Amino acid sequence: MSAEPDRGASPADVTEAEADEDAGAVEDAETVEETEAKGAVSAPGPDGPKKTTRRFPLLTRDTARPEGGGRAAGGDAPAPARQWPLLTVLSTVGLGLLLTAFDVFRVGTILIGLALIAGAVMRWALPGVGMLAVRSRFTDMVTYGALGLAIVLLAMMAQPEPWLEIPFLSDTLHRTITT
């Protein structure tokens, strides 16, 4: 058999030995390409200069940890102590849901919103917040803060007897319904 498989042949016709030869040739070409880099070259590595590309890799091998995604306590502390910011937010949300279930709707919902706002403040103030860090610091703060503020405002405007009335909202609602 030849070293080069027939390009018109189906994949089933290519033997395992031919596939191994092709893989070896590809690896040899990559090695030559790495040691004899031309064009864009990064800092030299342990095996010589490496050719870089601006293209994204076909296979992502790792993801960057979010900024502030380290443990909130030392590694020798028990697991709940290392994740205290997340547990604080989740337990406060749980308490708010429990109050809502016991028919204290407005207070429970406001507590849920305040828990998210507290998460935004912790994300801003603390260098390590454990699993409370999901995205970048800015994105987490904006997301937690905006959702928390929206929940608090909606809870305060809930009927009956709202604690907060915004006059132009009722006018807007009446205009959209009548037209």
C-alpha cells in the first residue's frame, strides 16, 4: 500500500495503519511548524518559538475563573465557611420565600430583593466571594443589583394598598388600554 491513502476512498477503506501514518505526518508537520515559526511569533517557549494565531481554538480546554471566584475563607475551613457569601444570599432568599408562603407577601418579596442587592454589595466589596462569583465582577454587580432593585420596587408597588405609587404609570396604563 502507498503511504498516501486514496482521497476518493471512503473512510471505511482507510486502514488503521494508514490513519496512524497520516496522524504521524500531521504531528511531524506541527513540530516543524512550531520550531520554525514564521510570521506572528510569541515569546520563545521551552521548545523554541511558538507560532500564535488570533483564531479561537476548536476545542476549549479550560475556562477562566471569574474575578473574585476564589474561596471566601481559607482551604482549611469547612465547606460552608468557604462559601459564606453565597450561603448568606441563599438563606435570606429562602427566608423571604418562607415568609411569602406564610402570606406575608410584601415583606418576603422585599427580603428576596434585598438579598440580591446584598449579593451585589458583597461582590463589589469582597475580594473573594466563592461561588457567588459567576461572571465578571461588573456583570455580577449589575445583574444582582438590577434584579434586586426591580424585585424591591415591584414588591412595593404591588396591590392592594401599594407602599409606592408612581403617578405616571397609571396614566400610561390607562392610555395603552383605551387606545
